[in-house]
Amino acid sequence: FDQLDGFIWMDGEFVKWSEAKIHVLTHGLHYGSSVFEGERAYGGEIFKLTEHTERLHESARIMGFKIPFSVAEIDESCRQLLKKQGFQDAYVRPIAWRGSDSLGVSAPNSRIHCAIAIWQWPSYFDPEQRLKGIRLDIAEYRRPDPRTAPSHAKASGLYMICTISKHAAEAKGYSDAMMLDWRGQVAEATGANIFFARDGKLHTPKADCFLNGITRRTVIELAKARGIEVAERVIMPEELEDFEECFLCGTAAEVTPVAEIGPYRFRPGPLCETMMEDYMEAVQPRRAVAAE
Ligand code: PMP
């Protein structure tokens, strides 16, 4: 993956993809002092770009560092890089991290670096499986208590348990894993939020210990615009047998129906289809709806 053609924007400059390197003593690598974003471009425009860049800045603030490029500068660099890469539809990955100026847990004066990479990542889940609904395992690891970890930052360190959980699920033949939180309540998948449906109404866990995804907020808004009720509430895993439909949503996953979570079964139906269609329409350039 580090030998592709094209460019990466790094600390204000476009460098050749294969030359965008960091030192092995980078603080972000040793101590997880790194935050990132995941965005998608559709038809040459990045969906909700500024919201993503603002979240990147906010994640850095939570982690105690300041990105040396403004939101407007990062937005503009993303747009320029998308053009330079020559893609219409693509995945956009900005990242910011503490550098290699000193290596101890405390490194308050380390330089903060920022980079953006853009590549083609058509569908997060296999498109054919997606229509049938994907299969999820239930992860062993749980989303931590917000008093234990900076839950609302999109911080690289929080993805450690996501990678372990996704690998474990894949090794058993599942596409992904649903994670519970530290209280045992349904939380999210390893890189996407989760919704359930019953009797024409959507239900989703309150985002109080995991990322309140931009896609999650878009889906809620789109549902409400159609008069579909959305309950943001505590969902216990035992309740899953009462739901008819289930889907994941996130920038990479978009809206992906779920057919199975551990012992529970769902049938992708009208609400999955409606939200898939409305989301794909919303992401098209100039027809985007604004999330709050
Ligand atoms: N939860 C996790 C753990 C994620 O990685 C993502 C993807 N960024 C999401 C939720 C969904 O967030 P968004 O809709 O902003 O992409």
C-alpha cells in the first residue's frame, strides 16, 4: 500500500506517495498520539468535508495538541489533492500526530504533523453480500467508559480494540463485529454505527461512549425528513431478537444492511432500502443535506 502512484499531502507539501515517510521514533507510533478522519468523495466533491475537518481539530484538542493548519487550509488541501489524484469517487484520510522530536510519555513540545492520503476504496463490504445483509459476530472487547478513554476523539489508539475484534470476527467467517459498551449495552461496529428497525421506527444507541458518526447524524436527519421516528436510547443485546431490520452506517460502510448478529437474525427490508437510497442521494454533490 505504501508503493502506490500519486501524491500524499504532508505538512503543507505534496510528496510522492512512496516517499511520504516518518521516523521510527515518532511519538504517535509509540504512544498513540494520533488522530484521523475518514471521508468520501462522490462525483468529485468530498461529502461534509468541513464537518470532518472540524472533527479532526476537535479530536486533536481532546488529545491535547493543536494541528498547525486551519480547518480552511486542510479543507483546501483535501480538495487540491483529490484533483491531483484525479479521482471522482474516493476515500480521503487526513491524519495528525506527534512527531519524533522527543520520546517519552510526555512530549509537549514535539512538532505536530499532518498528512492527507486519497485512494480508491469502492465498497467497504462486498457489494453482493451487502444487499443480502452482512453477518456480524459479537466482540469480546467492549467500548470503554468515557472516563477510561477519550471516547469522542477519533483517536488511533481507540482502534486497537476495533482491529482485534474485526480480525477475530473475520477469522470466524463474519464480516465484522458488534461491540457492546462497558455497561453491556449495544454500542457500534468496529468502524461504523448501528441502527435497528421495528414497526416502521428506527432505534439506535445513544452516542455517549463512542463516535457520534457524521453518517449516523445524516441518517437520523434523513429519516426524520421522511417522518420516520428515531429513538436514541439504551439497547440491550437481549432486545435484538425483537427487531426486524438492522444496518450499519459510516463514511466507509455507507448504509450496509445486517442479516445476522451472533444468534440474532434480521431481514433487510423497507427501512434498510429507504435509508440506503436516501443516503446515496444525499451524498451526491450539491444535493447534500447539512448535519447539525
Ligand atoms: N464508529 C467508528 C468506530 C468509526 O470508525 C466510524 C467511522 N469513522 C464511525 C463510527 C462512523 O463515523 P462517520 O459516520 O463519521 O464516518
